[in-house]
Amino acid sequence: MTFREQYDFSSLVNEKENWIIGELDKQLNQHPEICTCSECVLDMTALALNHTKPNYRVTLLGAIYAMAEDESTKIEIQKAVETAIFQVHKNPACEKQNPN
């Protein structure tokens, strides 16, 4: 039995992922000129996640605690998403925006 088979990792969640996806949706709606193909959106999400402090939880109580997003966390997420959007927009990996 492998390590992954021995333990249930399905309840291990980074709450920042949900918050970043929500903020990305909000900001992309304000910038219709930005490519929203799957590749670009996933790149933006990964980049924003890599520039924020993770917030993992494994229990229901942890999920409730994680929902208590404070003002500094909101600002961190907004800035990380904004930076990620414009970095991917300047250098997209998708063929639609970068025909090389």
C-alpha cells in the first residue's frame, strides 16, 4: 500500500485557492481585453497562488476558521491576482495570444 493510499488527503484544502479564483473572476470581468482561455486563467491562478501565503485546512472547524478572511488577506489576494493577470497578459503561453 502506498503512502497516498494509506491516508485520505481529500480534506486537505488551501482556502486561498477559492479566494483567488473568486478574485480572478471579479478582476477579469473588469478587463475584457485579457485572454481568458483555460491555459491563461490557470497560469494566472497558479502565479497568484505562488505569491500568497497558503491557508490550509483539514477539518470542518478549520474551514469555518479559514473563512474569517481579514483585510490584509484581502489586499494580499487582490494584489497577487492583479499582478498575475498582467504578467500573463504580457507574456501569454497560449497560442491565441502568442502565435510563436
